[in-house]
Amino acid sequence: MRAAVLILAALLAGCAGAPRVETVEVRVPVPVECREPVPARPAMPTEALRPGVTVDDFARAAMAELERREGYEGQLVAALEACRAPIKK
């Protein structure tokens, strides 16, 4: 009987000395699909030129194409930045 009481006391003492468990919040970035629409590629002026155009006509179309490509590039950069921006809660 005395041995049973000692064993029971030892078991209860072991439960009292158990380590405390603390909850820790871990923040891990999770990849999320970007749903930003891809801007439509505009028609480029040099693509519409027929064979045999003059050098002046080609130069005018090329200059217009540079401006159009810069605008399109701006739209692409804006879409990319929207995808790279942090997600708001």
C-alpha cells in the first residue's frame, strides 16, 4: 500500500513538472496567383507597311512605333508592379 502511494505521488509530481507550451506565430510568405490583366499588345505601325514604301514613310512609322512601344511598356510595368505589390489584408 505504501509503495502504491509513493508511485502515485511520483507520477503526480512528474505531471506538475511538465514544460509549458507557448504558441508562437510564424509569418511565412505564401505565393498567390496574380490576377492583373495583361494589357493588349497594340498594332505597330511598321507592321502595317506594305513592301516598297519610301524611306520617309518608314521613318515616320518607326518614330510612331517607338512612342507606341513606350506606352505599351508603361502598361506592362504597371501590371508587373501591381503583381509585385504586397497583399493587403
